[in-house]
Amino acid sequence: MKPLLFYDIEVFKEDSLVVFKDIDKKVIRIFHNTFDGLLDLVKEHVLVGYNNYFYDDKVLTSMINNHSPYQIKQLNDKLIRGEQVKYIHPMIDSLDCFQQIDVGKPGLKKIEGNMGKMILESSVDFTIDRKLTDEELKEVIEYCCYDVDTTIDVFKMREYNYFNVKDTLVKMLPEKLQDRAMKWNTTTISANILLDKPLPKWSDVRLGNYDPDGEYDMLKLVPQDVVDMWTGKNKKKKTTINEFDCSIEFGFGGLHGVNVNKKKFENVKLLDVASMYPHIILNLDALGHATGKYKDILNQRIEVKHTDKQLSDALKLILNSVYGNLKNQYSMLNNPNAALSVCIYGQVALYELCKRLSPFVTLVNINTDGVAFTTSNDAYKDIWKEWEKDFNLTLEEDNFDIWIQNNVNNYIAVQNGDIKTKGGDVSRYHGDQLFKNNSIRIIDICLVEHLVNGQDILTTIQENLDKPHLFQFILQAGGTYKGTFDASGKQYNKINRVFASRKESVLLQKRRQDDGLVRFADTPDNMLVWNDECDKLENFNRMIDINFYYALAKQRIERWE
């Protein structure tokens, strides 16, 4: 493989530049308006950027072709307007750190903020109507270099779990597809590993055995309201029933349910369906002639799971992407009725497990492919084995000392002292979520420590005052807003880091197109705006309003109690 070269581009009316660095963040070359030697550099490397498949690779093509700053600016504006530009120079071999990073599609500035780094935005207006001064050019180059550094950081975070796994997938394709496939996303690659042409689409759901009237036996196991929803006889998107002391929701995803009487349980057992969707896909022969290949991949993954992690992860990705591809109109695997069949099969099977368990256990949580419960006897074991035979699925048991939940998707489970968390209230307890929302992690930590260990909120806050980034809000006004402003009308960065301040200070808000101001959720009235490195904050414990964080944590905890 050719060596990696990381890059970023900045474009103005009369100035275009591109910065290249190696993986150690050393500047290799900077081109400004003159692009002699650019093609020679590009063809010797694999380029790595951030959102470069949409933007930078196309602008770089214009630079390689020695277009003028005016032509490059025209292309830049066309791309920013969202117009299609397909041509990319054939010598550009690239990876994009933005590809499939997260459904929230964070920009580099958001990631820099989440990391506690300086959120560096150029003060030079990209719409400037003249040539840049030397000082402006220097600032833009520094800004561009900083973004390349962050791109390198992101690549290193994603290298193993994404890029190496993707490379393994590409090598499973026919050789004639491999060069093109390097730019595909992993779901497209997975579909092409399984198929070479689209699958025939089912005309209706298929659920195994049916009676002389054509009614599927499986549909007789759930309430008629649920069947009517699935068959389109009513227009509901979800149907909720109250049964087994649980509120249970059927829909067009997974089955969800939660105990309505209690929120904290001890000695909880969890029966999880092993690889539920892949096995249902096999049971229903949902991939037609490709089902056999899919089964071979499933068996291969079991064989290498503990001996070749990279291959195992790649095979797992193929297995888990198929259900989503069945619903994806752009995929060769697209088969909406097969997807609905898999969905119905899974919900009916899990509901039937709950129904059989309910006389002998207290159901705690029902979530797509698992049922959590408490029990004082072993009757569940016979039910377990009988259910496996009936649905041709396999259950695996896990045990937890404590299980605390706010709702079906927000829970804390403790196993031999290890804490497992799920859901928006607690998901950042263990670490930063650099590609998602990473604001006020201290609240997640306070909540878990209080509910699991009984620790006072104030104690948790005081123990973490040496970690300022745990207290930060990362504020971003969406594209439908004019930007972020304070009460005096001063405009701030697109992305800003703020803390709750002891002193009277600014309140940043989002400005609508009609100039109305909208509060950011859960934010304080007095904000310390700090877009420099978090580590440079001095006397942090004296600057922030501890009472604000205490009150917010207390409010969150009360929702769980």
C-alpha cells in the first residue's frame, strides 16, 4: 500500500491552497495558487481527508488540472450549493474519515470541541472579495494545518475499527471490483460480497407455516391489533399493550417493553438471542440463492471469533448489515417484505418467550433481542429450551447483580462490580463520545455513581474538577439558524464551548431566520465561553457554577427514582 498523506483545502475568490502532512503531523508540502508538482505528489500516496469524497477530492482535481483561482472558486461554490460534480482525477486514491462516522455527521470543529481541544475557526471571511493579505494567508494556513492535525487524530481513532475492517471486506470482493469499492461504504461492500445482481422482491410477508385459510400460524401468537398494524389494516406505526406488568410496544423495528411497577431490581437474568436477525434471515431463506453463502459467513465467523479479530469483525459487519440493506431502496439486497418478515418474526418470537416466562418470573426489560427478568426458581430453563426448538433460535444467559432503568432504552446493569450502561442519560459514563454529543459528561457520571454506589452528587463533582472537559457544553446552531449570538447581537463561532459561570456573563442562543432567539437545551443563564484548549483553564473550580451542575444532575436523577 502507498504511504498515507493527510490533507485539507481552503478556497477564496483569489486564493486556493492545500496543505499536506504525514501521519506524524509533519508538513510535507503546501500549495498556494500554483500547483506544479501536485500530481506527482498525489499519485505516490493514499490521501486521507475529512469529507473529501464530497468536497476536497473534487477541488483537488481542479488544482491538478491547473485551473485558475477563479475556476476553483466557482467549483467550490457549486459544491457548497449541493450541486452534483462527479469527476475526480483518476490518480486520486483516497480515504475519507467522515465516511460512516456517525449518523449525526459531526464536523471537525465539533470533534475538536468534544476532544477538549481548541475550537479554531478562521477570522478570515470565506466570501472575501479580494486577494488575501500576507497576514490573512498566514492565518488561513495555520487554520488549515490545524484541521489536518484533527483529521490525523480521527483517522487514528478509526483506523482499526473502520478502515482496516473495510479493507478486509474489500479483499473479499471479486478483484475487478476492488479498486472502485475502496470508496464504497461498508453496507454496499457487504451487499456486493453476497450478490452480483439484485434479489427478486417478495410480493408479501413470509412467516413459515400457515393454515388452510392462508393465515400464518405465527401471527396467531400476538394480539389482533398488532397483526392489523403489520398487515396495513390500520395506519398505526406502533401498538402498545399492557401485559405481564409491562408496557410492551410492537412496531416496525424491535419489540420493546419495560416493567411499570419498579425501576430497580436485583439478581437479574438476561436471555439474549444469539445473532437474532442473521438466524431469522436464514430461517426465512430471505436471501434466496445467497442464503447459503450467508450461512457460510455466519459459520466462518463462529470459527474465527476468538482467533482473528479483524476478520471476525469484518464478517460480523456483513451479517449485521443485511437486515438494514433489505430496507435500503438503493441496495442490491433491497426486499421490503423480507425485511418486514424478519421484523415480525423477531417480535413474535420475543413476545412468545415473554408470555411463556411470565407465570414463573418477573419481567424487567424487553429489548429487540433480549428479555431481562428476576426469578426464584429454574422453571425458565425448560421454557428456554422448548422456545429454542419452536423458533429455531438460540438463547444465551447473562446475570446481573443490579439492574436500574428509567425506561426500556436507558438502564444501568452491574455485573461483578462492572457497570454496563445504555441510553442517552448514561452512555457517556465510561468515556468520551467524540463523534456524538459529548456535552456535560459529568451529569452521566453523577447519575451512575449516585444510583449504583449511593455517592453524593457534590462529591462526584468535586472529585472531577481537575477534568474541565467533563463540564463543557459544545453548542452548535443547526443549518436552519443564522448562527449563535449573545443578547447584544454579537455573533460567535459556529461551534462554541461554554461552561456554567459563577459570574454574570453572556448567554449564547441560536438565532432563527426571523431573528428570534432560541435557548440551547439545559444550558445555564451565565456562560463562560472558552474555545481554547480545556487544559489551559486555570482556577477552574473558582470559575464554574457548581450549583448549576448539582441542580441539573439532581433533576436527571429524580427521573430515575
